[in-house]
Amino acid sequence: MTDDASAGRRPGAIAAAAAGRLGRAGGRALTTALGGRERARVILLLAAVLALASADSATVGASAIQLRHDLGINNTDVGLLVSVTSLVAAAASLPFGVLADRVRRTRMLGAAIVLWGAAMIWSATAPTFGQLLVARLFLGAVTAAAGPIVASLVGDWFASSERGRIYGYILSGELVGAAIGFGVTGGIATLSWRAAFVILALPAFALAWLVFQLPEPARGGRSPLVSGTAKATPVEDAGEDQETDAQRLAQEHGVEPEPELILTRDPRRLGLVAAARYVLSIKTNVALILASAGGYYFLSGVQTFGVEFVTKQYGIAQALSTLVLLAVGAAGVVGVLLGGGLGDYLLHRGYLNGRILVSAISATLAVILFVPAIFIRSPLTALPYISLAALALSAQNPPIDAARLDIVHPLLWGRAEGIRTALRTLAQASAPLLFGAVSDYVFGGGRSGLQWTFLLMLLPLAASAYFLFKALRTYPRDVATALASATASR
């Protein structure tokens, strides 16, 4: 009898053992791909931070129907819930940018994540729309820590030659988080939007504990984490500040810096106003901020109203629409990985503008591909267009983020990212509210209202492509200026 029972259990035990071996093999492969255990830990945790913030925003969009029914609100109110979070985050990004340049970043980020979890639970228990709005205000204030701190840590933990690829890995966290928000907590929201927020809050506390365990990297990119699976470059072996690959190319090509923008004193002595004035005087930085704002503006609108649009446009159930958006999200993950890697590849091949060019072409393709996707009524016909558009939209971000670190002094990375995050987040904040208001009051609501709203909102995405093509002319000189500043201020 015992032998029979053991025999009955054997297929399950064999399957469990096979799954365990497969999981361990996958973990080893991922660790190898990311360059070793320590690098993998850092990359995955930073990606998880962005995933948490993105999942929260996507959950609001995926819960839009339930929120409207339960709280008696409309599309404009749903957009307001996302917008107020972003508006407060925009304001809070500035002080967090200052702190990112001056305090221990890993501890500050861990503390902020603990407050994220508390704010999500508060959101789940809010009995009225007004109280939910207040909870979202608090959430926006604490999530603002992510942008400046993550950017500063990436610059100090990873060598310039691979930052595009590393950003691709980390920014994939945003898309994975959005997929979780749409597919997992969004599915739970069909039963209870409050339960969706609670379940999303629980991983925040575990993530905070793991972030607290991270070591603080040396500032200025002086001690990057060297890949254990690739040959170290001279820059990675150096113990002092070195020029980035882009700065080396600018020097080899004889690109002259902008004399009036060369910093001759320690950037840490600059106050927030002086730092803001300086980073906004860098022409390429302004172009990249505007381009990033256009892309994230459109993405924010998609996150908020994407499920509802897909449901109405293609005549499918909400559960099936979330599966469609999950497929689109997978294409977005492929996009960030391709975009970051391609930008680095062109730079390694000696093309100074490689990262900017990849972003500009990607933004242009995204606009072109979204147009047929908005008007097609068949989900099977539309899916390839939507997926390729999402791939192109996502591909522009890693090269942009890597390029920004090449045009700003390392000791200004936190404040520069805080300023960029504030301005970009203002665009994100306006998107859900404007998408909802234009849909309701300009185009009359319903499927047609959302359809024409999505078409109109492609204009900011087209503007982002325009600014990126303009940056091709200014980027080389701003790279040379950043090198001259780093040399003069030592």
C-alpha cells in the first residue's frame, strides 16, 4: 500500500523536481546575463522599485470601471486620482534630488518604500472619493524619491559603456509593474478594488527591507560594479573619475565645450535654484526632458484608460483586454532591452550620437504605428500594430536616460534627475486628467470619445520625436562640456 501511494506521488514529485531544476537554471542564467550575483541583486531591486510605482498607477486605470461604480465618479475623476499623485510627485522630486546628492541614498529609498506601502493600504481603506484623493496625495509625495535616487545610483554603480543596456533592464521594471497592475491586481479589482490595493501594498515592505541591505556606492562613478562575466574595461578598473565613452569620443573628434557652461567649482556647493538654472541651460538636457515628457505623457494616458479603450474598441471582456495589454507590455519589455543595447552598441562602434538617434527613430515609429492601431476594430489585426508601437515607444527611454548622465556632472546627477522628474511628472500628471476630460467633454465619451482622444494625444508623442532629432545637433558639444566641467572642478 505504501509502495502504491509512493508510486502515485512519484509523477508529481518528478514534476516538482524538474520545475525546481528549471528555476535554478533560469536564476543562474539571469545572474550570468546581468554580470554576477551582486550586479543582479542591484539591477533587480532597482527594477522592482520602478515596478512598484508603475503597478500602482496601472491598478488605478485597471480599476477605473469599479471605481466609477463604487464611488459614483466619472472618467475625469479617475484621471484626477492619477494626476494628483503625479503633481505632488513632481513637487517632491526637487527636494529628493537635493538629498540624492548629499545623503545615503539606499537608506532614504528604503524608508520611502515603507511609506509607499502604508499609503497603498490607506488608499484601500478610504471610504469616499475625497479621502482616497488625500491618500493619493501622500502616495505621490513618497514615490517621488524613486526617480532621482535610481538615476544617481545607476550612474555610480555601472560603467558608462553599459548604462543604456542597464537602464533597459531597470526600466523593464516599469513595464512589468504595469503588467502586474493590469493583469493581476486589475483582475482582482473586478471583485474588489480595495483588495487590489492591499495586495499591491504587501510586497512593498519586503522590497524596502531588501533595499536597506544594499551598500552605498562611491559617488562620481569611481567604483562601478564590474561584470563577472565580461572583460573589465580601463574605465571600470579605474579608481578615480574618468570620462565616459561618449565624452572620450567627443574628445577624439575635437568637439569644443561651451565655455560659459564649464563648472569650475564643486557642484555640491550649488543650491537647488542655481543647480536648476545650470542643468536647464544645457540644451540637450532640455530637449531630452521635453522628449521624455511627451513619451511618458502618452504612456500615462494609456495606463489609465488602456483597458477601457481596448474593451470598447475591440468589443472584448475586461479579463481578455488585460491579456491583450499584457502582450503589449511584453513587447514593451523587448523594446527597452533592444533600445538600451542598440544605443550602447552604436556608441561602442564610434557613433557619438548613437543613443540619441535610437531614441529619435523609436519615437517616430511609435507615432506611425499607433495610428492604425487606434482605428482598427479587430483585436487580432490591431495586436501587431499595438505591440510594435509599444516596442518603439519603450525603446526610446533607456538611451535617453543613459545619454543624460553623459551631459551632466556626476555630482549633479541627483538634482538634475530631480528637476527632470519634476518636469516630466507634470506632463504625466496632466495626461490622465486631460485624457478623461477630452474624452468626456470634447468627444462625448464612450468608445468614439476615447478613440479620438488617443489620436489627438499622439501630438505630444510626435513632438518628442522632433526634440530628439534637434538634440542630435547639440549633444556632442554638451558631452564635451560635461567632460570639461568634471576636469575643471576637481
